[in-house]
Amino acid sequence: MRARTLVARSLLHFRAVHCAVALGVGVGTAVLAGALVVGSSVRGSLRSLTLDRLGAIDFAAVGERYFLEEASGAFEHPFRAAAAVLVRASAEHAETGSRASPVRIHRVDHALWQL
């Protein structure tokens, strides 16, 4: 009986501290739960936007050197292919001499737009 009385007296005496701790735990839990919900939502939205922009493109073969478009036959499943060249470069204005770097130069053929 004496132990119960001591616990009750302690809870009553330190009630302000206990309330502050309980409030802190509640706020922390709410913040973490909100961050998880928002993060999941943002991840889903970005995934959806990326898949929408890719359209019918399922696979991209990228290399350091150029390769022939006919090399797509080396893969297991036949598919439509479109050629593209992506080059990193820098550009300089002819009259003013101002420069921009890095610049990406893209060259694609008409088959890409049909995908």
C-alpha cells in the first residue's frame, strides 16, 4: 500500500513535468506521422510524373561510345528503337563572347516522337 501511495504522490507532485512530456511525445508523434504521409505522397507524385513523361519508353541503352541502332537486336525481346545522341558541351556567344557551361545538346530522330 505504501508503494502505491508514493507513486500517486509523485505523479501528483510532478504533474506539470509529466504533462509536458506527454505533450512533447504527442507533438513528436504527429510530426513524424505527417512527414511520413507527405513523403509518401511526394514520392508517388514524382513517380507518376516520371512515368507520364517517359510514355512508351521502357528501356534505354546508354554508353560512353556511339553504337549502331541495329545493336538493339542483341537484346532478348525485340522492340522498337529510336536513336538519340546526348552530348555535354559549353557554348560561347559569337558577338559578346559570353559563355554558358554546362550545356546539353540533344539530337533525336523522328522515331523517338512516335514512341
